[in-house]
Amino acid sequence: MRKVLGYFLAAAAFGGLLSAADRQSWNKIQYIGGTPPIKAGSYDWDTTVRIRSNPDSVELDVAPSTAFGHRQSVSLKASQIASIVSGAGAWKRVADIPGASLPPEPRGLFSLLNRRYMLISRLYTFLAILYQEDDGKPAAILLACDSASRTVVSLGHALEALTGKPLVYAK
């Protein structure tokens, strides 16, 4: 009985890994900011990321910031993507790109807000997609995902497989 249960658990874990690798669309992601001129609501988690295999591309659909706005989208070719960064350092990597529009990070006031920011960074995981625009200028997109859902890991590995660039973790 224990042997059968062990095989069942191993098959379930392996099947979960395979289903994450085959996944082509992710939702419940928040668009934080970047160089594309997109206005998103600060509480909207309606961003969808799709990976297309023919042609190799990444599509990002962002929900509008107003009730009657239209969805805005960004389409990237796999060859345009320069690097993929996850972790708290992804925010800084996007902020270093000229022209990136990001909300201000919370600053510490007698370390009270700093503790709040540390709590927020544990609840959410950031993912930055750094790429080159068609005219050769550097550009970036910063996304936030729920840490408990492991969305960043599966999306990061799918982007790794698409582009051949490694997923870099930045503190």
C-alpha cells in the first residue's frame, strides 16, 4: 500500500511539472509599469500573458485603468527579449531603463514602512522582461504575481524555453 501511494504521489508531482511546462497563458498578473505607454489600475490583477510558438512571441494584454477603457496590448518577438529577471531586484532593473514609468517604491519611515514593504515583497513576486524595441532602444515591463501561486516560476521557465535566455533572480 505504501509503495502504491509513493508511486501515486510521484506521478502527481511529475504530472504537475509537465502541465506547468505546457502552459501557454497566464492570468491574475498585475502590470506595475515599464516603458510601454500603458495606463493600468493599481489594483487590477487582470493582465494576461500569452506565449505563442508560431511565430515565437509573447503577448501581454493589460486591463484598462477606467471602466470604459479598452484593453491595451504589447507584442514581443522572442528575439527582442534580452533578459528575464525575477525577485525584488526586478524593480530596480526596470527602473534603470531610461523612460520607464514606475510607481514609487515605499520608503522607510523609522523602519515602519520598510517592514510593510518587506511584507509586501514576500506576498508578491516581481518579474521583469527586458527587451530591445524595433529601433534598438532598451525597454522593459514589470509584472507582479502572487508568491503563493508560483506563477512567476512557471512563466519564467516558459520564457526561458522560448528565448533561450536564463531566468535571473535578483535580490
